[in-house]
Amino acid sequence: MTMIRRARPRTDLMSLSRTFDRLFDDATFRPLAWGSNVETRLPLDVTSDEDAVTVEAALPGIRPEDVEITVVENKLTIAVKEQAEREEAQGQHVFREVRRSSGSRTLRLPNGMDTENATASFENGMLHLSIPRAEAAKPRQIPVTSVTAAPVTVAAEAQGAEIEGSPETAEQA
């Protein structure tokens, strides 16, 4: 069967135009907004093992006192509020620069985390956060024991043959 399609050059060009608009509207091509450097980019590395969940955040140029970490229910929020001022005076000219930015990232934590014993450290622009698992939530191994009993042999009354595992032998054992 042959399918015939009517050409619509205007519609096809508009579709191509919309495709390019969507491509350049993507965040990879859009420059960062003024004053929102942290707001748009807060890279995190999250790892989990049987003992704890570890979060590492790269925060270059941020001071430890500008970082706020909160946990509400199972939601971890890392918020950054940065404020920097610089002033230079050269003769009669004064140059003043004020920079303010803020941003946050929120992650859902797994159930059974012990947030009361969480620890956070900040070194060389890297935030290290460790949240241990509660003892009840940690995986544990349950040993498996064998229940099989050794077979018992009983001589049959009439024949002299051995019978293994018969109900009569269980009663005698």
C-alpha cells in the first residue's frame, strides 16, 4: 500500500523553528542568571552503603557559616546563602561590589535513617555529610539451620528388611 503525504512547507518550517527554540531554551545553552550562581548549580554526590548515606557537595568560594542543612521527615535540604561585599577606593573614585546569591537542593532520604547522629564537615570548598542508618534499618543476616534428622533403621517384624524414616521409627526414636 502506498501512502501519499501532501507537502506543507510552511508547517514543516515552523516545526523546525520550534525545535531550535526548544534546543536553545535548554539550560545548557542558557547563561547563569544574575546573582543565582548557587541557585542553578549545586552539584551533589550521594552514595549509600549498609551503614550510612553520604552526601558530598562542591561549594567553591562558600564559607561554612553560609551553609544550612536541615532534615524534615525524610527530606534533606542543603541551603546556601552567600553574601559578599568588596570596596576599593582609588583617589576620589570608589568601587563597590555587592554579591548576594542563594540556593538549595532537597533530597529524599531512605526510611530508617538516624538523623540525630548525622555529622557534617566542610573543607576546601567540599561539604561532607554522613547520615547513619538506624540499627533497626541496617541489613542483618539470619542464620539458616538444618532441621533434617538422621535416618533411623528398624527391622521389620516379618521380613527382616530395613525401613528408613517410617512413622514407627520416629515414635521409637
